[in-house]
Amino acid sequence: MTKPSTLVVNQAAANADSRFVAPDLVALDSKGKPRLIGGRCRNCQVLSFPRAAVCVSCFSEDIEKVQLAEEGTLYSYSIVHQAPKGWTVPYALGYVDLPDNVRVLAHLDAPAENIAINMPMRLAVGVVGADASGAPLLSYTFTVV
Amino acid sequence: MRDVCVIGTGMIPFGKYPDKTLAEIGWPAVKEAIIESGVPHKSIDAVYCGTALGGMLAGQRVMKTLGLTGMPIINVENACSSSSSALAEAWTAVASGRHDMVLIVGVEKLTKFGGGTLPLEREDWEVNQGMVMPALYAMRAKRYMHEYGLSARQLAEVSVKAHDHGALNPNAQIRKRVTVDEVMSSRPVADPFTLWHCCPTGDGAAALVIGSVDFAREQKSNPVRIAASEVTSGIYTNGYRDMTWAELTARGAREAYEMAGVGPDDVDVAELHDAFTIAELMYYEAFGFCERGHAYELLSSGATSLGGNICVNPSGGLLSRGHPVGATGAAQAVEIVRQLEGRAGAHQVEGAKVGIAHATGGGIAGLDHGACSIHIFVR
């Protein structure tokens, strides 16, 4: 498969506003590393990703932004060869389980032969497609630890 | 609630009709169902039209072509369960006594999108990260294969069976038999799926006329009764989920069996929602046709093939008959009714008395599926 390139973090930061598929889901921490932004209910502590507008456990709307764990375990994946315009096919897509009952769908930035169910994976940022003008689009990805 | 029976059925061969409008695809199925029912065509009390992507007032567009208007026409959208949900609403209308005779039509034209995977809502965050329907089912397949040791070649046998059945069905979109090697060597869609693991996109329409049991018996002796009519939705979580278990379908099946007073051992024929090969195997387990992890054994035993004791997808299913999303549920119901009436032709399941139609689907983050509708028919 075509391997999405992993960008250096400060480059991602420079483009975060316009080039991320979903800028709300990603931020850079104090050391410049990408982090997923989820939500934690201040009332019942339940985590959400993406950050929930309303807590599905207790109905509270008081949900703070939190940085989620950077490492998780691959639950399942597929190498996708057919997708709408804008995605760079083939791409690897998987569900990564983070601690505390959070499951994240993500592009996997690794060659297909290196990917296996239950393997540990680490958060990164990479090019996942292109916009209408052909400019690269970024998103959070997971790579092999 | 009173008993409800099927009085008439209609459907067009599923396929690609890019030059026809949605109304032109839909009306022949409606006309056939009404003529088959034998009731005066102006006596329909209400119409429930299922379509997922047909746009506003699809039911009115179909019905006005036949000059049948003025009654309540309700358009129902529930993704792949659109026309089976329409059937459930129609059943409720008749069972409750509100109406005596109701028409259901499912109609869809997917060729207007020019091929490719089904268009999904980009505001769904998983869709926005690259989720497509084949990938969702493919991840179920990968995990199932990991946990139960199923191989891709074994999975391909689902497609071989579907096309063996569909080759006998004049209404099927794909009437070509395939071998395991042909399935395995076709172009990749979403690993482990090649093209032949996936239902085709296309167009189609199917329709039913249903009525109260007393009304139905005026038209025909021994009409097929709708013994269970069930719609459920997926349960939301943004956390972990066992993707090897079709929780939504299993829950719906349990409720439908209870409503009908039958169990998995009583079922002779079933049209299950085999959008992708893995789905059929997972639904064997969800309907209790076998234990968890044993679906391939059931398939390879021949029990779910024509001639087996619980024939699944004699029509060819979504894989072969086709899956014009909103039309599928009505087409499954038409198939089961014709099976129970012994007029399915070359793909008849001999002596079938109890049949299931099951349509579920809709890619939506956090839910197993958006919707699931199950009907059990008894004769």
C-alpha cells in the first residue's frame, strides 16, 4: 500500500487550522506532540471521543476537554481500496482501543504487512488525502509502536 | 391488535436503470402488487414508501404515475431498513384497526450516484475520517477471522452460495455463478473483501399489499400472515464493542421470535441482510441458527443452501439479487411471501411454512447499525 507520510510536528502545527480533516479532534501538547482531544464529564467522569456535547451517561453538558492517551491496542482493521474522492487509496483504517473505554477510528500509518490485530499502536499525524485543489489533508493517525 | 396478512406482491428485476426516474422504477412493482391482490385499485387506504436516497415525496411521485393519490402517503427513511420499516408502520396501521388495506413500496435508484461505495453523511465523525461501509464490515470480518479461525476462502463460500441461488432467480441483479477462486481473485475492495464479497449497487423496487386477516380472506384462501413485525435501533456507545456479535440483530430476532411464538428451529427460509459475506455468517448466529463461532460449519453443511433445512437467501440475497438500499426490505418480504405460497419458481424452498425477512444497516459512528427491521411470515 501507499504509506502516508508522517509529518514533523511543528509542520502540523503550522497547518493545523486549515489542513486537518477535523482540527477539533487534535492538539499539540507542550512538547509539540499530537494529542487527541476528547471530553470528560465533570459530573460522572465518563470519557468521550469526539468530545460529547451531552454526557450520554448523566445528561450533563459540563464536559471538559481532555487529552486522551497516546497509546492503545488495535481492535481490528482493513486495507481500504475503494473510497470516495479525496482519500488516498489504498489506506489502512482501524479501531484503536485507548484506556478507559474509548475506541478511536483512525488511519493507520504502517505498511499492511506490519499491521496485526491486538498490536500496540501510538498516536501520530500524517497525510491521509487531498482537498479539491490537490493540497494534502492531515489527520491523526496511529503507527506501530 | 388484529392479525395482518399479505394480499399481493410485486417487484421488478433488480438491476441498473440509469435512464429511468425513481417513479418509473417504482410504479411497475406497485401495479403488480395491486393486480395480484385482486382488490379494486382505488381502495387502498394508505401508502408507506421506503427509500433511503430517493429524495422528498418519493411515494407521491410513484403513486401519482398510477393515478392513486389522495390517501395518506408516508415516506420512511431508515437506511437499509427503509422499506422494512415502512412495512412495520403499515402493519401497525392495519393491526391497530386504523386502516384495512395498505400498500408498501420500497424504491431506490443508486445509479444516480455513478457507482462506488454508498454515499454517507460526512458530519458523522467516522465517515469524516475515512469510514466506508465495506471497511466497517471488513473490520468485523477481520476480528471474526482472528477470534474464530475463519479463512478468507471459507468466507468466499458465502458468495458462492449466494450466486448459486441468484442464478436461479429472474429478479436477481447478478445471475452469474462464481467459484471460490473467482471470488478470491477479483479486485480488492476492503481487505479481506474482494468485489464478490460485496453487494452490488443498483436500482430496484418492490411492493406489497397487506390487509386485516378478514379482509385478506375475502381475496384468497390461506393468505400468508405477518406473525411478527419488529423495528429496533442500535445502542450507542463511544467505547469498546464486540464487533463479532450482531447485537442489534440478535435483540431484534429475540423480540420477533417472541412476538411470533416461534423459534429458530421452526424457520424454513430466511432472507438475511448479507450486504457483505461476513454479515450472513454473523446473522446465522444472531438468529440462533447455530452457536457463536460456528456459522461456517452451518454454511459448509449445506443446511442454508437450497435443499437444506434452513435455506438462507434463496433469492441470492443482497450479494446476488442486489441491494438498492431502500427497496431491499420490501423485496425480501416479497420473496418470503412467494416462498411460503410455493410460487418462487426455480429457487423454491420446498414446503416452506415459516420465513424471516431481515433488513439492517446504516453506517453511523457508535452504533452497531442504525436500524434493524425483522418480519416473520407464517402460512
